[in-house]
Amino acid sequence: MSGDSAREHAVCDEWSKMWQRWPVFGHDSAPRVRARAPFGVLVGLVSSLIVPACGAPQADKPTTEEAAPAAVVATPERVSDEVYAERYNAAKQRIADLDRDNPMVVKGAVNELGPVLRGIAEGAADTHLRANASLLAGSLYDLADDPRSAIAFYRQAHGLLPDEIEPVRILALSLGGDGQYAEAAALQEKVVADDMDDLAAWLLLGELQLKAGNTEEAKKAYIRYEIRRKGLLDGLTLQNEGVFVTPVEDRVVVAGALTPASDNGTAIALLYALKYEPEAKVRAAILETMGVQRLAGYQKAIEERLAIESDPVVKEVGQWALDEIKRDPLDTRPGAPPELVAEGDAPAEGDAPAEGEAAPEGEAAPEAAKDALPGGEGETPPDPAPSPS
């Protein structure tokens, strides 16, 4: 058998054993990963490796009378995206299973998985796979308390998918954590523009602008937060002649969107909504928000709601919310946004509340909600639902 034929058919046992160490995980859809969720970054070593043919017979040593053949340069074999996807999923699972409180374990993961993820981010043909590998690598370096390396990978992901908002969210958070407030705030502006009802995004924008020294911009962000918060509360509670203005499915979404707003005014409005909401799925969404917020003032109202609740899903969510509050109750509740939203400040032009709406400041509790006593399912409020703020 010639040397070329031997190289063609030889199997490198060491190479196969090396990749047997990587667990292979199934994919949700196709082997080529197109996950758009954050934290999916793997870079493969393979594209730069030359794999020798193991056990290939040696060519006869040329004699002095014979001219030595030209040197054979091995060409790295192209790694398919299916292989890269397997390595990405394996690394993702390894990172998910890490003991994150053990610095040595995290450091070992960085040394082992970092080059793999970098290889995927640089070698894969699929742009989404490359971006997810970059995001996952960034999250790994974040665990290792190396923000600069993490930011570099997040920038790479953003560059690969400039029109996707998730890399922007992650990069803004990472830059803010590293003290690069001005750039983080500029990116966060894109985040709030993508979802104007994201209350947590507005609060983060206000904080970033404030830390960047942009007091006026911070003030605008906090005022817009208040306007959106009130709009969401209206969407959850307002009725017209006994009929809710917002459809059921939208009220479910609105209840979840209020999770970041753990101030007294929002809490009272949620208690009011829980008391008079006729739809079980909306009551479940309200209770879930209460469980995430864990305000101690919710406990009595939830207990009384559970005593009369007939829907099993609502009862399950309500019991979870009650357990969360008992596990770690929060008694201090932030009121209005920071002190820089001074009394008398008006919303920026174009953000003024609609005619007849109350201004964001000066929240007043609806009288019907002050005692927070749940009524029967489908009970009609004594009057058209008042504006919660």
C-alpha cells in the first residue's frame, strides 16, 4: 500500500478518544443551532489543528541516488457546523453544571472550554451559532470575574447580529458592571426603544445615565418609567361599563410586565386587581408577579384569596407565591423613582399622560383596595375601576 493510500485510510485513535470525552446533547430542532437566547458561545479548536495519520507506514528512505519527494503539507479538514453545534451544546451543559462558587473549578472551565468556544465563534459558518458561542464564552469569563474578556466576546456577538436585541441587552449590562456607563447607556436606549413597556429596562437606563453624569437624561428615563408603569396598571384594571378595556391574554402579559415595579402604588393596584379579576389565568399571572416581588403586605390577601379560590392552577401559583413571601419577605418598598425626579417635574414633550389621566407622581390608593380583601370570583367592583396611581 502506498504512503498516500495509507494516510487516506489510517484512523487516528488518539483523535477519536479526545472527542469521546465531550458529551453530546440533543438539539431542540436541527443539529445546526440557531438559538437566539443569550449565553450560547463555543469556539472550536479543530479548525487550526492538523491531525496526523496514526500508524501510517513510513516511506522508504531515499537513497543518495534518488531525489527526495516534495514535502506533503497536511490540510486541516473542514469542521461541519453539525460538529460545532455538538461541541457548543456540550460546553453549554458543562457550564450550566459548574460549581460556580468554586474559583478553581471555574478557572479550569475557562482553560478547557474557552478555546473550544472561541473556535466555534471563529470557525462556524452559521452566524447565529457563532454569535451564541461568543455569548456563552462571555458568560464563562463573567463567571471567572474577567469582565474585559467577557465584554470582548459580547461585542463580537453584537457585531455578528447587529439587528438582534439580546446581545445589546447583555453588552449594556456588562459595560455598566464594568463602569463604562456612557456607552452602556447609549446601548440601553436601543433596548427601551425595542420594548417601551419593559419597566426594568427603563430603570436600568435611568441608573446608567445617572452614573454617567447625565442627570437630565436620567430624569427623563425615570419619568418615562412612571408613565409606562401607569399605562400598564390601567391596562390591567380599567373597565368601561363593567367590561375590561384590555383583553384577557393582554392582561396576563401586563401582569407579568409589572414585576419590576415593587412600589407601594403598584402593590395596592395589584391587590385591587386580584380582588376583582374574573379570569383565572389573569389571577394566576398577578399572583406570580406577587411571588416574584415577595412583598410582605401581600401575604394576608393571598391567604384569603386561596381560601375562596376554585381554580387549581391559580391555587398552585398562589401557594407558591405565599411560600416565596414567607421564605424571604421584603418589607421595604421603593416609592417614586430617585430623588432627582423632583416634585413638579413634568414629563418630556410627547410623553404627557392622556387627557384625564393622573400625573405619575402622587400615587393614591383606590379606596376599594385599601383593605385588600379578595371578593368572590367575578365580583363587580363597586364603581368603574379607578386609576391605580
